[in-house]
Amino acid sequence: MTSRLSDYEICYVLNGEAKQFIQRDTQMNDADAWYYATLHSGVGLYYGGCDAADKAAMLRRHAQRRGLADVKWRGLE
């Protein structure tokens, strides 16, 4: 079974400047949107020692300390 790709618009604010981009994926949720926003913004990822349950929260804290905020997403039809 193959998953169908869909387009998603991801919007975020980096150091006070609004940004947006389109990301293609099989699904999207808030954690995915934050992940993609860190990549798109150049903030980068932080891989520290934590369990899987804490990864989304750790990613968000890392991104926010570097000026990334207000990550939102929506599916495009």
C-alpha cells in the first residue's frame, strides 16, 4: 500500500519576520510542521540525549530559543 502525497502550507515567524513555504508529505501534524520549519528557516535540528516522547518538545524549545515562533500549517486542496 502506498501513501498519497499531499501539499501543505507551513507558515512561521523567524525573528519577527513572517515566512511561508509549501511542503509535500503523506501526512502533517504540528510536530512535523515544526520539524520542517526548523529546516526551512536554517535554525537547524538539535539531537540531544532524550527519549522519543520528548523529541517534539525538545525540537520546539531549541527552535524557539533561536527565534522561530508561531508555526502553523494547513492542507492545500
